[in-house]
Amino acid sequence: MTTRFQAPRGTQDVLPDMQPYWQAVNDAIRVVTRLHGFRRIDTPAFEYAGVFEKGSGDTTDIVEKEMYTFEDRGGEKLALTPEGTPAICRAYLEHGMASWPQPVRLYTTHQMFRYDRPQKGRYRQHTQFDCEIFGSTDPLVDAEVIAVLWRLYTMLGIRNAGVRLGSLDDIAPRRAYVERLKDYYRPHLPKLSEDSQRRFERNPLRLLDSKDERDLPFKEAAPKLVDNLSPEARAHHETVLGALEATEIPVEIDPLLVRGLDYYNRTVFEIVPTDDARAQGTIGGGGRYDGLMEILGGPPTPGMGFGSGIERIILEMQRSGVVFENEAAADVYIVHKAEGAAAVVFGLASRLRSAGVAAVLGESNKSFKAQMRGANHSGAKFAIIIGDDELARGAGTVKDLTGEGEQESVELGRLPALLAAKLRA
RNA sequence: GCGGGCGUAGCGUAGUGGUUAACGCGUCUGGUUGUGGCCCAGAAGAUCGCGGGUUCGAACCCCGCCGCUCGCCCCA
């Protein structure tokens, strides 16, 4: 016997009972993005691998160990999208959006693929809601992007979350800072944890993020990025903070906030649960990436955006106690058992649907009782019963399933209009 | 990629070396002639994640693999 197939590791099916959550998220995304003047863009499920190797940075974990890359039959090196921002930037350049009215506000929801070790809230295929604003260096744009995400979460009933805000300075002053940081750490290198020794080479900013006890003493005295911001970046940071503080959004400065992607400068942020310390807690995060377009071969074009995992949004909704009633499968369930009724009931069902009534047919090889059970399970408000008697009269028996089950006989031709009216009531 | 926990019908669980693996929910079918929800009865559904080993005998012990999960790395 063959082994039964399972969904591939790190992937999951979204079953009907979960769909109301997805529906709610997608609906809210449409509303929120409209309120902020964003327009939708969709990019392909895969891109030339170079888009991410260059865009995300070829020493990032995403590119080094998580990308699904493959060669197609023509020998092109492609990658399933691991991250939305570089793909959207590629589209911006490819379609000459620099000649659109600036700034350009775009959003999307997109499948992301990363070869990670799965955990709750971390999957190899997940869906991300992305917003990007191109063409503006205004710090209010940074604040707005954060506000979009916050508004979405609030609309969806997510409670107990907060914004963590940081700044990574501009690229050049940050490089200078990183050198100073490395100078500070270099003599202590052998005493650091293995992870931090790797960080020293790959991503020194992460040294300040270590939870390892061996690293803690050195963190204390290390030079902090926030204390060394360039005047321009500091002013920018303070304007963003001030703007957010003018709203109800709870903001907390996180001087150690580091994001794993190379392209960020100045503003970075995350929105995290405030009542749950789980490792995969970040619901959404992003930042400013003024240098990314140039990395991808375009003209200097500032950008600011975020990604937020819809699977994680839904987990937070559930933790916040958001529940949905299961929606009825139909308005009307047609119970039928009569010689020669097939064409009549099929035609009736069609006319009901044309009248906007969701209709499901019972199976004629089942008993009335079995079909009535089906009607009950469907959640339909009415059953239409068609047996030999009704067929002879050219009528259907309408049974109200919401109350005691009162029945009335109605001429076939009048059924669609009558039921449409009853359902509207 | 590294370390810990777990894996019994669709779901939730019981059973921890010895006859036909149990219970609840769910599903299906009945409870007289054409009728739901409650109740009652019956049925279907599990090679006890997969493979190997120990043993007279394994769901129960050992090993490997797969999957889930928690933590690390990192991220949404």
C-alpha cells in the first residue's frame, strides 16, 4: 500500500471553517488601503533569482539558506518569491513608475516561500500583506505606513499589540558606526557565544540583540546606534515618533531593533504582541529603504514599506478572541423524491439562483428524512419539498426551518420571487 | 542548520508488554407508508505516523526516518 500524501512540510490547507478569517483580513486590507490612497499591484510568484540576491542582500539568511531557487528548462535561474519588496521595486522600475505622480503608494497580498524550519506562525509558504510608498523621504510617510498596519490590526480586533520603533541611520554613517562596534567587540571575540561570533562577521548589529548570557556583559558597555545617529537621521526619527504620538498608536522606542535585511536605512519598526513572548511573535514589520532601487539598477528612489504575515494576523485575531459564525451553505435546500422530478427540480434550482437565492439540491436517492437532515446541516432557512403530490399539483411545499417548521404549498412558478422576498425580510 | 517534547478512527482522548484497541463528538442508516433540529438504536471508520529491532508476544521497550510542537538562529 502506498503512503498517503500529506501537504509538504511547512505548508497548510486553509479549510472552510478558517475562510471567514481570511475573508475578514482581505476585506479589511481593501478598506484600509483605500483609506490611505494605496493601489493594488500583483507580481509573479517567481522572479529571476538575482532580484532577491541583489535586493535582499546575498548574505542575508533569506538568500543564503531559505530561497527556493530552481532552473527552468531554458536554464534561467529563478526563485519563488521569498520577500515582496524587491519584487515590487523591480516592477516599479520595469514600468517606469518614476513618471507617475509621486509618491507612489502600492499594496499587495502575495505568497511567500522560504525554506525555514517550520514553527507555529512560521511556514515555508505564507501570505504577506505588503505596503510600499515610493518617492518620498518625508518622515510622515514613515509614520503613515506604520499607521496603515496599526489601523488594519485594530479593525480586525487585535488587542494587546504595540509598535516598536528604531532607526538604523543612513548607510554611510551606519557603516562608520558598525566599524566602531566591531572595534569594541574584537578584543572580546573569544569570550562571546558561538552565535555572536558568527554575528560579528555577518551582521554585527545583531550583537546587541543577543540573549546569550555570555554576551550580556559586553552589551552593556557597547556603543549604541541610537546614541550615534547622524543629525539628519535623528531629526527624521524624532519626527516619525512625534507623528505617531499624535495618534492613539502605542509606540515604544527600541534602540536595539535590527531587521535582517540589508537594505533598510533610518526607520525600522515591528508590531509585536505585548502579552505573549513567543519567538515568532512579530505580526508585521518593515522600514525605510532609500538605497534599494539603486541596488536593483534604478535611479535613486526612496521607499518605505512593511510586510505582515496574514497567518500571524489570524493567530493574533484568535488570541484576541475574534470568532466567526459559520456561514450557511445555502438559503434554500430542495428536498425532492418523485418520479420524473429531475428536470423540474433542476430547473427550479436554476431559477432560484437567478433570483439571487442560494439553492442546494438534495440527492433523490436518499430518503426524505436523510434529505431533511441535509437541509438542516446546510444552514438553509427554508426547505422546498417536492414529492409526488407536489409534482402533480405543479407546486412545492415551502418549509420554514428557522422556527417550528410551518409549511405552505406554493405554485412552482412563484417560488423564486417568494423566497427572494422571504429571505430579504 | 542545532537542542527538547509529542504522534492511537475526521476531531478530542483512554489504554504503557499478553484475548476481537475503548470512549465522546462528528459521519451514515433506521425508529413503519413523504419530512430536519431533541431522544433512541445500529453501522461505517484505526495496518495504533512509517520502517527496522528486542521479545513466545509490542500501541506500549530500543534505533532510524517522517510530521507536529517548543526554544535557538532568523523572520512575517
